[in-house]
Amino acid sequence: MRGVLTGFAVIAVVIGVGYLMGRRGHLGENGREVLTRLAFHVATPALLFTTLAQAELSAVLSSRLLVTALSTAVAAGAFVAVAVVRRWDVGRTTIGALCSSYVNAGNLGIPIAVYVLGDASLVAPVLLFQLIVVTPIALTVLDLAGAGAGAGTGAGAGTGTEAGPRKKLSFAQRLITPLRNPVAASSLCGVAVAATGWTVPGPVLDPLVLIGNMSVPAVLLAFGISLHGSALPGRGPDRHSVLLSAALKSAGQPLVAWMLGAWAFGLHGAALLNVVVTSALPAAQNLYTYASRYKVAERLARESILLSTLLSIPALVAVAALLG
């Protein structure tokens, strides 16, 4: 249990520092936006490239990855199904689906893998799957939907309601949309380097590693700043989508992972514990960065991440106690 508590303690401290910074206004009125842009355009792409460029891609091809992929699809699909019925817009649906299925495999998953599962590399398949498949698809959907166009004006700005005119994209522009996104492009470049087996020279890699180290702190600090003056999660106009995404993330996805792992793939012991623990991780903080960058469903992302993080504490403890 020490790993679970350690991981949450680290995140809570950094978010708390961000909250105090927001409360005292140390970074001014635009501090959160600057940190978000820094993370999205510079630090996170550097982190993803250096992580994937040095990764062992063979770790992706495993039954555990299939369980992760299927449980992710089920959780995200459940949210999308409800969103279609409720006629939620594309931005809100995309962010909500991510919050329902995209786990915090980096800054929380790694310490938990070390202290609970005994091997940090066990989160590699989840991390790679999310970076290579889920993130490019989701951000491409937001790009093609025109998310963020004209955001900041009108009553719906920042809540998932799209405002302003959209620019129609040609077929060629749609094909290269993932390459125009810094997060998706850096992920694909990292995979290409790992696939070729090329070792990035130290003078090139070391500055990127240094820049990438800013990603997680910047995301957590921006998230903490955003909490200043915010209402309790699940009580605002987005309460239905927040509660739905948090429930799917904290209970639905780990339950599906357990059923698939135990019944469909015959996993047991440490292998089963691995996939269920990783599925029970809360929504990743960088989802708020994406929502803030595209000016869609920011409140939904913030509240869902916070609520799923709180709910994941008893969820992870229960999983470790039952399957450990």
C-alpha cells in the first residue's frame, strides 16, 4: 500500500503548491495558460519523444495490452453512447471519453508499479498504447471538429460548447492533421526512432530530457491553479458527465479489465493484478492540458480528474487487497 500512498502524496503536494500559487497570484492572471501552453507545445512533446525513443516496443505486444485496449474501448464507448443519446457536442464527448478511460500511467502509474507491482516497466504497454493510439486519435478528432475555434467568446466558451466559425479542411489537410499536433507528432517520431533501433546522441537527447522533465510539474501546477475558486466536483452544470466519467474510470474500467483478464485471457496472479491495477488508476492530469488547449470541456476535465483521483484511492486499495 505504500506505493499507492506515495504516488498520491507526490501528486497532492504539487497540486497543492499550484493551488497556493493561484490563490496568491504569483504567476499573474495568465499563469495557468502559460503553463498549459508550455506543457502542450514544448515539455510534453519532449517527454513523449524521449520516452518512446528509448522504449522497448516489443513490450506492447502482449495479452495485457489487449486487456488494456479492450477495457479502454469499453469505458470510452460507454461514455460516447450516453453522449450520443444526450446530444453532447464533440468536444465534450471526446474529453469525457478520455476522462473515462485514459489512465494516469506516468506520474502515478510508475511509482505504483514500482512499489505495488514491483516493476516500473509493467506500465510501459499502457503508456505506449495511450501515447501511440489513444492520444493521436483523440486530438485528431478535436482538430477536425474545429475545437477551440473562436473559444473564449460567447456563453459556452470553455464548457464544451463550440463557438465561432470553423475553417473547412481539405482532404489532404485532414490526412496530415496528426502531424500538425505537437503531442501526436512527437509520439510518432519517438516510435519511429525506437522502431529503427537508432540511439539518439547524448547532446541531442539530454536537452530534450531536461525540457521533458518540466511536463508533469507544469501540468500539475496548472491543474492546481485551476482549482482556486472552483466548486466541488460533480455539482456544476457538467455534473452528469462528470459523475458518469468518474464512475466509468474508477469502477467500470477496472471491472471490465478484471472480467476480460480472468475470463477471456486466462490471466491470474501477478499478471491479473497488473492489468486491474493499471485500469483502476485515475484519469491523467494531462487531459486537462488538452481540454484547456482546445478550450473545450475544461470544467468537465478538471472535475472528472479530481473526482476520479479521489475515488481511485479506495479502488486501488481494494484491488491490491483482493488480488494481491
